[in-house]
Amino acid sequence: GNSVTQMEGPVTLSEEAFLTINCTYTATGYPSLFWYVQYPGEGLQLLLKATKADDKGSNKGFEATYRKETTSFHLEKGSVQVSDSAVYFCALSSNDYKLSFGAGTTVTVRA
Amino acid sequence: KAGVTQTPRYLIKTRGQQVTLSCSPISGHRSVSWYQQTPGQGLQFLFEYFSETQRNKGNFPGRFSGRQFSNSRSEMNVSTLELGDSALYLCASSPGQGPRGEKLFFGSGTQLSVL
């Protein structure tokens, strides 16, 4: 079945530091890949997505590239802010009307 | 446009009771999905509905059930509650056109505590 493995947190960074969160997946066929973010006290919201190999999703300074050869979708941001403190979830969707999520990575950015 | 609305926000029940959670999707969205979020298991898919039909179901016992009404609103029910059912239950909606690649819009969730 489908599964997503995310690097474990928590991750603590200083403002303006570089952030990388690793994500690898196992899936049949060609899934779509997503990063969702959950800010404190809020529901999940889509951060970015990619639907085919070599696609790059980007939003709010975050980027992730769909790498089929390494089955990866790592999230990166060049300069984080305090407001980026949140829980980040990698997820995939195949032809099954559902998302399979990774365990989530808690990121805390200190001023 | 109003977002996904889940009610109630918090719920406290005792073991053996049953509970019904409600979800109103974004206007025009016909697909509603439910997820359970716990610290130990993370986010687990419960079920997905489109136009009152269940299209997929996760690996949960039969005590967990759901339905969708003609106006796309959805409810999920958990019978004979167990302590392990304590979780944040998230509802998500989407236009529902395809089986993959769609952006889901999540509600803030219902926090269920079973005592």
C-alpha cells in the first residue's frame, strides 16, 4: 500500500536559517504529492503540491520537487521566519480518493 | 466564501456512549473526507463521500460510520466509544472531480475526549 516517511522532529531553527524536511514515499503508480501545514490551533492547509515527476511546487518561499527516481519530495525554504513555526505534513494521493500522510514534523523558529 | 465548518468544536463522552460529528463543506464542494488525528497514529483516513456515495473507506472498525446528505453536509458516527477513540477528527472538502491531485480544504476539527 501507499506510505509516506518523513524526517522526525522536532526541528528548532533560528530566524533566517535554511529549512529542509525530508520526505520519501512508497506508492503504486504515479501519485500526486503534497505538503500540508498545520499552524497552532488551526486545521491543515495545503502549502504546495506536485502532480508528476520533476514538477516543482512552490508557495510562500517553500519549494519541493517531485523526484521519481529517489521517490522523494523534500520541502525546503531558504530563510525561515517565526511565522513559519508549525507542523508540516507530507502526503500522497493515488487513484483512491484519499490522502496518506506522513507523521508530521514540528518546526519551531526562534527570533 | 465560508470555509469548512465542523461542529461541535469540543466533545467529552464516556466509554460506551455514541457520538455524532457534523461537517458542512465549502459551498459547491461535493466531496467530503474524514480523518482522525492522534499523537500516536498521526493522520488516518476514515472515509470519503461524493454525492451521498462512499467512494473509499479506511481501516477502522465498523463502529465508525458516516453518511452524506443531498446538500453535501456530512456526519460521522462512532458507537460504543473506547478510550482510544479520543482524537481530533478533521473533515475536509473538495470539488470532488477526480480521485487524486485535488486540494483539500480542512475544517478546524472536533476534539473528542473519551473518559
